[in-house]
Amino acid sequence: MMTTQLTTEPESKTTKVCLSDYGLSPRMTISEVIAAVEKLKNSIGEKKFRPTAKTVYHNLNQMNPGTSFDWMKFFTGYKIEVFLVVAHRYIVEHMNYEFSNDYSTIRRIF
């Protein structure tokens, strides 16, 4: 049986993101965001949480000023929640990043 590897990036999903579905709010303090991260880590376990969290930090750290990251193309299933919670913390700690209005992308402003 012959298998084929895809070399194109995954299709973008048009699912609407609602932060409250993940226990988040745009007005959370850093301590509230950290509590959300810890709650999620305890809920899904370290083995699932850590690799995805590291990927989130890596992707955001690699962004150049003025670029956007369409994260919905790359994160699915439970990784969506990990992405949103970890990215929310990252954005709170790095004021030069922001979610788009619909939370489908993250922009690095400067």
C-alpha cells in the first residue's frame, strides 16, 4: 500500500473563538491568567500540556515585528485550548503582541 505525505500547510478553519469557552477573558490579570494555565495543566496532564505549550512559546518567540500568526491552521483538538491559554499568558507578559478581534490570529506589533 502506497502512502502520500502532504506538503501543503493545513487548511484554515473558520471556527469562531470565544475566550469564555476556555475560562478566559480579555480583562484578566496576570495572576488570573497564570491560574488558568495551572488549571488547564492539571486538567489535561503535564504530558499533554508541556509539548504544546513549548510549541506555542516557540512560534510566538519566532515572530517578526509586523507579522501575524494564523494559529488555527496548526492547532486542533485539546491543543486549541492549550494554545489559547498559553498565548493569552504570553500576550499579557509581552505587550507587543495582540490577538486579532476574532482571536483567529496573533499579531506582533513591534
